[in-house]
Amino acid sequence: MSYIKTVVPMKDQRLFMDMESGSNVIVDLSVKLNTMKYKDLTDERIFRNAKTDGDYVIWGDGRVKVTVKELMDVVLMGEYPE
């Protein structure tokens, strides 16, 4: 079962996700850019090329691959940039 219909990169390292459930979610990934997993997303060209296979959001031909759960954890943790 797929969870994500589409993803749209937005300014300031935010990602809009249109979910199969009918919900829309905006994830602020700027709070994660200082981590090893997400550091490549500081490159605007890579970030702007987000894709989904329905289960993952993928950047850079698999260089960064993030599950729906990981993205929702960012949303639910309510982390904000310092």
C-alpha cells in the first residue's frame, strides 16, 4: 500500500506531501539539515528534485531516501530551527 501520492519541494527546505489518505502535510526539513542523513538536502538542486515511489521520498537518485514515518516524526516532534 502506498502512502504518498505526490511531493512538491517548497522554499526554505519545506516539502509538501499529498497523501493517499486525502491529507496534505508540509514537512519542515530545515531542522534536520545538520544531520548526516539530511545534509545533502542543503544543496537546493538536490532538494528541488524530490520524488516519491509512494512509500519513500527520494532525492539524488537514492542518495537520500526517507520513509513516511521518518517524515511524520519530523512533523510530530515539532522541531524548529534554532
